[in-house]
Amino acid sequence: MRLNHYLFALLFLTLAACKQKPAFSGYSIQKSIVADSAIVSTAHPLASEVGLQVLKDGGNAIDAAVAVQLALAVVYPVAGNIGGGGFLVYRSGDGQDVAALDFREKAPAKAHRDMYLDAEGNVIEGKSIEGHLAAGVPGSVEGCWQMYQKYSQLKDWKRLVQPAIDLAEKGFRITESEANGLNEYKRGFIKNNTKACVFVKKDTSEIWKTGELLVQTELAETLKRIRDQGRDGFYRGKTADLVAAEMQRGGGWITAQDMTDYHAVWRKPMLGKYRGYDLISMPPPSSGGIALFQLLGMVEHHSFAKSGFHSPAHIHLFTEAERRVYADRAKHLGDADFYSVPVASLVDSQYIQQRFANFDPNKATPSSGIEGGEFTGKESKQTTHYSIVDAEGNAVAITTTLNAGYGALTVVGGAGFLLNNEMDDFSAKPGVPNLYGAIGGDANAIVPGKRPLSSMTPTIVTKDGKLFMVVGTPGGTTIITSVFQVITNVIDFDMDMTAATHAKRFHSQWLPDELYLEKGATNEATRKKLQSMGHKVVEWSGIGQVESILVRKDGKLEGAADIRAKDDAVMGY
Ligand code: GLY
């Protein structure tokens, strides 16, 4: 071959190679948007895009939510899921219909109160966190099916499932965060899977790189069964059998019968008030609605905004309210289908005032003087929230989770989806903390068929009968305090949705008796003042990952995606 022919061939091959494999330059990600008609805010740009397209094709917010939930199960495996569960809070555009759907996981029939204890009655470390025994019976597909049956406008289930199938079958480019997550959890995936797992490379020494294509063929086949058979494509037949077979291989307890028996429940949403605004949030088995309303009730009679955003007085007041509310959470809250949760008493305004009557504006109350024992807390962010408003003003707030990052780290062999480790949200033993440092007792003890207590707080706020805000976040026990702060940032500190969502946050939860301040949340003088009042201040990295939507005074929608996570993306039109 002559030299110029050789060079030409080389150039051609290089160009062809470039054409085949364009370098991945990342997704286009917006953290804030103002739109006329509709907004979708989720943890991943591909999921937001899927939801937005459903809305543009004539779907309503529920149609978009179904498509987003399934797409997130593919593109955001750290928390998006079909093997987990969650909660929907819904309000129709005309305000005539408000609803709450509980598609939380359930303890399998074989589960029992002491299933995570050894012969001496001590909690066996990790048993409720990794592997087959950590999983509850998944609820997300039933959740999608129920909300579709009740509210879909498109009435085309297959259309809503198909985008997730395409993403799983053709693959998608993983972001830097996803590559890092998959690499970080490699050891856990290897340990907790009975069959080759799509999240670990064949050559296990190889790592995931940003922009690599992740193809999930088995997940695509499961999604096709869901597309073709609806909820039965998951809870009966091949998928249920694959779950049961996986459990047998790995020593787990979920049976095909547990799958068939799973049902989601439409519950009466929690309705509350704060400074002339109306709130709709999640009842038990989430602690979110009750705790949020208690917090708002305790601070409502204090004019904390006057003292300034993140002033010592503001942070002290909120921390003191949180101390009392999380003590109530540990004592009284669990699945109300199994335990008599005193819901009305807990949110009664007289009770709330009396509970806060010993608040001292100058001094921290030691948590030990309020209730309970000590423990070490850990925070995990790995749940996900999405907020959607459609052109009719229908609003959807959904928080959904596998619990910890990538759940139990166990993929159902042949079905390609990750199982949750939601059993850890039960109280394995009274007074012993779970993954989030939360403790509990009888109210949240394990019982077959019961749902573990959650902190998820999908919330919708209205004003004068009109939609005002849609908000929610992941973050374990920090969910409640993050939602609390975003709402008060807007109502009390007059922030717009973006500022309220992106503002630094702080968190406390009774025990451990510590006040967590996000890096940069306060200046040194404020920190010192809080310490002098008796708070044990600890610096934390990102608290929460909020996706939110506000209806502005001019009628336009403002959507925000949290800046704490790189991939969260808001879109609208
Ligand atoms: N798994 C976290 C929660 O439900 O609060």
C-alpha cells in the first residue's frame, strides 16, 4: 500500500472509530427552571426526560410518575427501583382529590420479631442490611400499577413502561456519580449475589468509567413482563418464581406466595396547616407527615425569621423542636395496620404546645432528659424523590427507596433488579439503632406482613385552595428535617424555590444528642454561640437531595433540583 493510501485508510478508520464511539460529554443538567405549564424534577436527567416526554405526549402527572419510577429503576440503580417501595402524595389540579398511596415493602410471612438476633439476643451486625434476609417484599410495581389504574390519562400502560425497557435493553451512558457508586460497592455486590451480577465486570479487577454503556438485559426482560402483564408480570409467574429461587439460593425468606400476596394501600393523607398554608403529607407507615406537622406546630408561634436565616435563635429553635419530635417518633410510630399509632393525639395542637412548653430559648435541653438511650448514628442518602406538576396543575410527590445505596446489594438472578434492604427500617431490637441511627420499640417491631417505619415525607402545600409547592427528598431520618427547612425557607424566609432548595441545611434527631451543620451553613460566631447554649455541633457534608416545584405569584412554575447531587435534573415546558 502506498504511503498516502495508508494515511488515508488510517484517517478513515480513526474517523469511523470516532463516529462509532463519541466521547461522552455528560448530560445536560439544569438545576433550576421557570416554566409555563409543567415540570419534572428527578435524580437523573434521563428519567426527567422520560417524564417530560410523557407529559408532552398528553399524559398527566401520574402517567409521568409511572414512567419516571420505572426509568429510575434502570438509570439510577442506587435508589431508583422496582425491587423497593415508596409513597405517593397526589393532589388533582382542581383540588377535589387528594390521595396517598402506600407501596412500602412488607415483611415476608416467615419474618419474626427476633430474626436478626443471635442466641444471646444481640443484633447480628449486617444481617438486616446486606443480602437476601434484608429484603422486604417489594412494592414499587404494585404502586405504579395502582396509581395508573386510578389516575392515568393516557391509559396506555405499555407506552409508560417502554422507555425503561429501551434504556435497559439498549443501555445508557453512566455518569461519574454512578461509576463511582458501582465501583465503591463492588465488594458488596460480589459478596451478596448468587449469580453473575450486571453491576460487576466479568474481569472483577476492572472498574467502571464515566460514559460507559450499562446494558441490563435481564432487567429489560423483567420490564417486558411488567409491560405485557401489568402487576402480574412482577408478582406472579416467572418474575415471582425468580425471586423465590434467588431467596432459596441465598437463604432469604421471600416466597412466590409473598409476592402474590403483596398489595399497596390507598391511605387517608395527613392534612395539616402552617401559617395559613395547607399541607398534604404521608401518614404511617411513614413518620414523615406526623413529624413534619409536629415540627411546624412547635415553631409556628415563634417569630424566628426576625432573628435571621441560620441565626443561633433559628437553629436552636428548630433543634429543640426536632429533639422532642424524634423522641415521639421512636416511641409511638410504626405501621398503623399493626400497631395503634396515636396519630390524632400526636398532631393535636394542644399536645404540640404542651410538648414544647419547656423550650428554653437560651439553652439546649439534653436529649437524655427527654427520653431513651444513646447510640451512634449514620446517615445514608440513598432514597430518591421526584416531584411532578402537569399542565392541569395535577401534582405528584413520590419518595421511593431501596433503603441503603443499591439496597441489599443483591440482584435477583435472571430478573436483573436489585432487592431492597428495607427490613433494616424495622426495630431489630428495642433501643438498638438502625442504619440511620433511629431507634424504636414495639411500635416498629417486626411482624409478618407489616411495613417498616419510614421517614419519607413526600409533601404538597396549597394556599387558598391552590397548589403552592411540591417537595420531598431522600436522606433517611434527615428527610423530615430537610422538608421542614425547605418549606420554612419559602414561607418564613421568603426564598424562591431554587434558593430554598439549594440553601445549606442542618439536622438533629434527639439521639445522638448532636446538631449536624452542613459545611458552610453557619459562620464561626454562630457555631460558637450554639455550642455555648449546650449544643454538640458536628459538621456534615450534604444533607438531603431535594426536588421541588413552586407555583409563583405570576402563575409560572419554578422547579429546582438539588445541587448536592450532580445528576439531579429539572425539566419543564
Ligand atoms: N429507608 C428510609 C426511609 O424509609 O425512611
